[in-house]
Amino acid sequence: MAFVTGLTKGGDTWTPTFIEAIDGEKCIGCGRCFKSCSRKVLGPEDLIDEESESTRMVMTIVNGANCIGCVGCGVACPKKCFDFAPMTV
């Protein structure tokens, strides 16, 4: 299976990994990932807890096609909520 690859400025081969999912159970809604993404891939969403009937904010993927595979959102996330995968050719 072949993956999409690119080159770094130094000429090294690099395989970007693109956002696949966000674990809503781990997400604390801090917004660090949202602030780190210049491509507007992520957005906040209110999640309603059915048991306690309270609302909390979590991040969701709103424009997944805009992801460039930099993994900046995952690096910024204190709870490691993100799943990434390379894109097959």
C-alpha cells in the first residue's frame, strides 16, 4: 500500500498523517487545537450529557478536506484526543 509523501525543505521524504477522528470523551474543549490550525479544519460543538443534562464544548472536524497533515492540532492537544492516518494513493 502506497501513501502520499512529500519532501521537507531539506529534501527528506515525509509522510503526512491526516486527521481521522477526535475522541469526544477525552476532549475538554480547551480550544488549543482550534487555535493551532490555520486551515479551519476544526470547530467547537456543544455536547449535551444526557445523564446530567449539562452541556460542554468539544472540538469536531468541520472541514476535514482542508487538513494538510501537519499534526499541529495533535501536538497542541493536552489530552491526546486525535487519531491520524496517512492517506493512501
